[in-house]
Amino acid sequence: MRILKKWQLLSLLIANALTVSACTNSNADDKKVNDNKNLQQKTEIGQQTVQPVNTKLQSELDRAKRDGKAVFVVVMGTGSMDTEKAIEIAKGAVTIYKNAVIAQLDRDDAANAQLVDAWRLSGAPLPIILVLSTKGLLSGGFILSQATADKIASLVPTPKMEEVYTAIGLSKPSIVVFTKKSFADRNEVIKNAQVAVVVLNDEAVFVEVDMNDPDETGFMNQLSIDKSTNASITIVFNKLGQVVETSTTIPEVEKLVTAAKTPVKKTCGPSCGSKGC
């Protein structure tokens, strides 16, 4: 079993989701450098729980969740430039992923304070386009300079990816097995993963992904899963969605358990400089 560094941060997933928090480091040069970084960073999804408030935006988000639609949220604020361009990109994303709607969030509107705080938007460069899954989970986002319609649409999580998001929302690690019914190792790999969850007192989640499932192509692409392989691949995400272990052989239960307990690595948002938070 080994860790693949390219998967260590769910700079995907767990886009998963976007960490757009402001750090205490106020160095202007550092902020300028980091404002240009790709913001497709995943967030501590467990920290994005928002108590519903009676606002127009919250009503739009609630309606989309009830209707099973993703939401592309264009975040703007005082002095933000090219907001209309961001909206056009969001509209383009809807033409690609049609089961979605567009919403706008004014960061400076006091009515949106809870969302701004929960999504850590206070120090982020604007405009930003965020993506909420069909279950209302924040799954990622891009600043305008990095955003394209294709990139935004690609951040809508697949069903299995959403299971991982849900686990993170419960502060639970997840053990994900990418496999095919034809694989000789499938049963044993799945058995060991499930036993590991039991050893963890069900404080972890097991997810099986069929490599032949076209609905999971996006998930596999984000993790660079080689679908031509003839063996199962096991990936362990910690409770913040960081990839802490991968295996291309039959994983040992003990190693899966140890990986699931791996301490969370601190990450910074776009306002962090090279000196850290």
C-alpha cells in the first residue's frame, strides 16, 4: 500500500469543496500571489453547515435542493469587477450540466452573513463561482480568472462522490473501492474495507464505485483512476476529504484503519500567503 502524492489533497473533491477562508496573514504581496492560484481546492465540508435563514437566496437554495438541482452561485461584492462575465460563465455551465440553476450572493449584504461565514468568503477575491450539489453541499468553485463553463459544470459531484461528501459532512473518513464485478480481487478488497469500517465502530463510511458506471466517470477522472486496470483500487479519505492512503493491491484491514485515523492536515484558503496562516 502506498500514498500517491498527486491524490493527497482532494483538490478535487473534495473540490470538494472550496476553501475560501481568509487567513490572519495580511501580507499584501502574499495575497496577490495567492489570489491568482487555482481555487479548485476542497474544503472542510463539515464546517459548511448553515442554519437556514429567511432570505431570498436561502429560499432559492432550498428550492433547488428540494427539486434535486445543482446550484452555480456567483459571489460578488463591493468593487468586484466583471460580475456579468462570471454570470455568463455560470449560464454556460448550465448548458453543459442542465440540471442546475444560477443564484447570486452579495457578500456585503448582511442578510448573507451566515453563508459568507460558513463558506469562508470574507477574504476571498471576487467574483467567485461556487458549486452546490443536488443535495445542497458545497462541492467546489473557481475565481473568475480560472473559471470556464466546463470547469464549473465538472464540479457537480457524481452520486458516489456525493456519498463521500456526506461522510465528510458527518466528520467521518471514507474508504472508497474502485472495482469491477469481473475483478478477481473484488470480494476480498470489499470485505477488508467493510471490516475496517466495523473496526472503526462505524465511524467511517464504505463506498463502492463500479469502474464501468458511466455516471462515475467524473469522479474517476478527478482521481486519475486507470479504468484499464485489472485490479481494484482502494482510496482512504480522512474526515476533511484529504486522500491519506491508496492501494492497488488487496489492502490490509489494519492499514485501512490506521489511514482512516490519520490526523487532518491543515490547509489554507486563497488569502493565505507563502508564510502560511
